[in-house]
Amino acid sequence: MKSSLLLSGFVCAAVTFAQATSSPGSTSQTPAPSSATPTTSSASPLKVRGPEAVAKQEPNRVVATINGKQITAKQAADLLKAIPPEQLKQYESNLASVIQQIYTSQQLAQQAVKLNLDQQSPYKEQIELNRDSILARAYLNKVASTTSVTGAPDPQQYYNSHQEEFDRVKLLGIFVGFNPPGTPATSASNSRTEEQARGKADDIEKKLKAGADFTTLARTESDNQQSAARGGEIGTFSVGDPQLPADLKTAVEKLQPGQVSEPVRIPNALLILKLESRNKLTFDQAKPEIVQKLQNERNQAAVKQEVDKYKIQVQDPDFFSTAAGPPSNIPSLQRSAPASTHPNSAPPGKP
């Protein structure tokens, strides 16, 4: 029995394949005839690596042993098919542990089946629920993948009406942290009051106006360690990004490449920005991004439309109440029991 709960709890380990096989294309070189003692040189055999490659070339090659049972390359590769490719990439250095976990789960599940545990509550219901959940995700993925962009805005039309999205700016920043009143300080950098942070930010701004190097000051003065280590670099942004705070957007729009902003207040800090560069994507450059964005929006709309069909409408609030108390006056779907035997509220949990 294949358990559907195989994708969690993997421990860290590493595995390498000790055996190597000659590449089909490898050939020995034949020396030209000579009166001297002939010598031969052969190309070094190339090692075939990775589950798919090894399983394809030598499916019966033993690659591991678990509980005394030999595991072939094909068997191991088949076990790994339970994990989506994008998720499996995260475990490329831990394949031995992944295979061990899946194999162990399967063996223990088989022991449970022998005891008929899969037919007993609550396991039977949990198995069905998990199966339904997996199939539901598969169905929604199918709905999304088969949705076309028919009726979606034309990419050129979208580009023309969303110019800010394709205005890209690369920003550097110096963060001066402060601790809002009434919240505990978690580090020395945000133990300052906002007034103290304002004083430090003003000092940094004066140094920059006097010709100090922004990158150097960012490394020594910024309270954001991650960007400080990169000389203040905080990334490339779209001016039209809705997640970009309004105050930052206003500050950025005023800057030309090489210019520095006044300190801008953000939650828990004052931020001094430098516009490193600004670039406007052409339609041809932006088109693949636009097409993908429109397709994603179309997919999400299709999935939402499908899921929204099943929004619950509660008809009997008493059924869903977990609080003990006097009977409600709201009508119930069931007949009321006599007062002395009226049932309590339903137990916690979903129906």
C-alpha cells in the first residue's frame, strides 16, 4: 500500500553511487603500428549519476540495502516518483534519506493493512480525506493548465495601460532602525527612539551631501545586515509594484540615477535611498512576462470560480456551535429532544 503521507519528515543524509559504468561512446584508442613496444591509452569511463540515468542504463543494479533487502536502481527511482520534481530538487543531496523514508512508510503501511487498520476508524476516514485532498489538487491543477487566455487583454494593450509595471529601478538603501513606543526592543539597533533615529539619519544625509560614498556608509551604518553586507543593495523593483509603499514610491519617482533621497519613514526605520539605475522595458522585452501574468490571472480566476461553487451556507448554527449553553431559539434541522434529554452541542471538529 502506498501511503500518501510520504512527503514530510525527511531527515538529512547524503548518498553517492559507488559503481560507475563506461559511457557507451567511450572507445579505446589503437596506436599506429611501430617497431617500439606498443602502448595503449583509453578514455576514462564516464560515471553515470542520478536516479533516472542509472535506472535507465542499469535498472537491476543494486544501489542500496534496507533491512537486508537489496534495492535496485529501478525500484529506488520508482520510489522517488511519489515526490513532485520541483520538491525533489530540494532533496538532491539527501536522496538516501528520502528513499529510506518512503520505503519505510510503505513497509509499515503494509503491516497496518495486514492488521486491517485501514478499515478502522479514524484511519479509514483519514485515508479517504487525504486521498480526496490529493485528487482535488490534481483536478484544480488540471483546470488551471487547460485554461486559455481567450478573452484576456491583448499583451500590447496591457503594456500600454500599465507603463509603471515596466519601469524598473535598482535601489540601494541605508536603514536606521528605531523602536516604536510601547513595543519591546529586540536589538541594539532598534532600541533607539524615533527621534534618535531621525538624528542619526540626518547625520548620514549630511555626510552623503558632503561627498561620502554611499556604499561605504551603507556597510558601516545601515541596520539591515543583509543589505549592508552588499553595500546597501536592496534589489530591483517595479515602480508600479502595489507592494511598494506609497512614501517610497513618491521618493523613488523624484530621483534620477545616482541621486539620494531624504530619509523616508517606514515601519521601524528611516530609509535613505539611492537610485542606482533606472530601466524601462520595451514591449518586446516585457511581452513574455505579460503573457505569463495574464495566463496566471486566468488560471487563478478559473480555480476560484470552481472552488466558489462549494461555499457553505450554514442552515443550522447549533450544529456548528462548540460552546455549551442553553438551547438556541434558532430552528434546528432535527426535532428537539425533551428537555431532560436534550443533546449537548456537537463535539469540536468539522463534520
